[in-house]
Amino acid sequence: MTDWDERYRSGAGADDEPHPLVMEFASNLVPGRAFDVACGAGRHAIWLAERGWRVTAVDSSRVAIEILRRRANEKGLAIDSRIADLERHEFIIEPEAYDLIVNCRYLQRDLFPAIRASVRVGGVVIAVIAMMDDNPEVKPMNPAFLLNPGELRAEFEGWELLRDFEGKPAGEESRRATAELVARRLS
């Protein structure tokens, strides 16, 4: 059992609401195929499926995927949920297969080329990823899992940026800085 399995078994993330950025932007898109990267217990996958998206959700935690499957079944939702370690490339992201990709709180730099290639022309990527933060009140994290300023934006150079924010929302100065990006593939 992994640390993530233990974390989900203890109830972490099971009742999380979708990220507001996902709700704001995905609500304005015509439902199609969506991919939820490192989906955890499925907060985004379920929300999207409830709105007519055909969702593929992948996570390495067996416990998280079991929670997602149970919740989807209770709601009568069909979600293609897979247990796969993205770091070991156990799931192949198909080229030009998705209209929407959601990547919240997961950084794996070598996935960016596959993510970009898997979005259909006109499709959208919504990403919310933690950044380096020198605030002493913020819990230390492995820098390998934190973005540098401008790094996420650079991954989507040439795309239409519908949202591009780095920092902390007003009133949340004690939280870790994040990069929030919504990008549409133009060609």
C-alpha cells in the first residue's frame, strides 16, 4: 500500500469540491472527452461527468480509484477510471484525443509534451500547480514537485491563454503560491 493509498483510506480528498477554476471554465465548454490527470478520489472527474463529459480519470492510488468508482456508481455515472502510475508511463495519453485536460495539484514535467499533444485543436487545458514559495509559514515541499515562475506558461507557448495567474489569492497569503493556467490549443 502506498502513502497515497493510506491518505485516501483515512478520508483525505474524498469530499473535496472541484477547484473553482475548473468549474468556472469547464462550465462554458461544450462537453466532449476529458482527461483528469492524477485524479485522486475524482472530484473533477465526477463533476465533469455530471455535466455530460466523457471522462477518463487516472491515478496511481488503488484506494482513490476505488473511491471514485464507488461514488460514480452511486451517481449512475460512467467514468473510465484507471489505476496507473503516470511516472512509470503505465498510461499512454493518446494524441489529439481530448477536448479538455484537467491537471490539479500534480507536477510531472515529462508529461507536458504528451498533454499538449493529446488536446484536440480548440481544446483546453486547465492546470493548477504548486509553485516555489519562500514564505516561512508555508509547509516545505520537495522542489522537484514545485513550478518555477513562468514555467507553466512557457509549456503552453503559442496557445491562447484564457487565464494565467501566479501567486496567492487575496486573503490567502499563508497558503502556498500556485500557477493557474487555462490554455486553448489553436493549431
